[in-house]
Amino acid sequence: MDNQKKDQQQTNRSGIIRAVQTPLGFFVLVVLVVEVILGVLVHSSSAPINTYALFGVIGILLILIVIVALLAYYRPEALRGIRTSQSAVQATIVYPPTEKDRYNQLFHGFSDCDFYAFNPPFEVEHAGKKIHEEALITHKVRYDSNVKSRYLLFTERSLENADLFFDALAEQIGKEKVDSDISRRYWRESSEEPGFTFFIGYKKGTPAIVMYPRAVMESGIPRSVIYIEGAEELLSILREYFLKQWSRANRNG
């Protein structure tokens, strides 16, 4: 009989533990435990201790009520154990980034991150003297902001453009810094040039993605650009894809 009671108690405990799957469920469990403790103290302690216990339990219940009320008002989803994204996803179409403001909207602000560039044509940076100078300023700020970059290139033209650009950047920040912070790989033996270009990294901790679909490209310059902020999962997918292609390029040349 005693064994059956023990088994039943163990089953009840397991059921209670399984039921506590959200913060709200945890608060309810705490209240029940406090209620049991109060009952034990009331029947087994002296009057002064009963009084202290009563005020202690009332204090705990008041604190729990305040916590639950604040969460219900400011973060109701937290009571159900639902995590919300730290930043909303924002997607924008940016027209040709051959002007200072458009270029900076896309490429200025990357900091404290690894920056990945997949199939960059480097035509925008050579579209004119003003945009070239602005691009150098933007990149100088980037590499003064704790950024390490990898560029995976697929054509001789993009390789030549990249070399010209980073040689000019080296004159401003030093060749040693360019060599240490910027890795370039030309996948000469790739079966074909990808039908898209993307750049990914973080701006003040916010995921930032720049994409050029082939359909919008004209002589290496995008007629419009897809710019996305806050899409952590998409950035993770693109980063994983980039690293796999980078690894293949290193193996196959």
C-alpha cells in the first residue's frame, strides 16, 4: 500500500513538472508551494512564528502579483514563454547605389562583425570619381570598426576591380591592415557565375543584407538593390551558404 502511495506521489510530481512549461505556469507552481508551506507552518509552529510566516507568505504573493502584472502589461508574450525578435525585419528597394546617399545607406555602418561578400562585381565603386572616393571613405570607417571581411569572386573582371579598389584602400589604411582584415578568393574553376550577389554583416548588432539579383544587373551595376535589416535567420542561411562555397573554392581552386 505504501509503495502504491509513493508511486502515486511520484507520478503526481512528474505531472506537475511537465505542466510547468511557461513562466506563468512557474508562478502558479510557486504560489501552490507557498500555500503548502504556509499550511504546514500554521499547524506546526508557535503563534509568533505563525505571524512571521503569514506576513512572509503575503509578501511573496504580493511580489509575484506585481511581477505577473508588469509582464502582462509590458510583455504578455513572455508569460506564455514566447520569445520575440529583438528587431523588426525591414526590407527596402534601393535604386542604383551610384550616388553617395544610396551607397552609404547600403554599405556604411558595418561594425564589430565578419562581413561576407559573395560574387561582388565591384563595378559600383568604379562608376565615377565621386562614388569611388565615397566608397573608400566608407570602407576605411568599416575597417576602423573591428570588421574582418571575406570576398568570394567569380570572374576575372571582378578580381581586377577588387584589386584596384583594395590597392587604393591600402594607400589610406595601410597594406598590412588590408592584408590582415580582408580575405579575397577568386574561384577560377567554378562551374558558372552565380545568378546573384549578396553582402552580409551587422550594423550596430542588427543583421544587414544587401542583395543584387541577376535580373537587375546591367554591366555589373544593379538598377535596384534589395536591402534587408533585422532578418537574423536569413543572414544565418546566407552565411552558411557562403562558408560552404568558400570552402569549396579553397579546395578546388
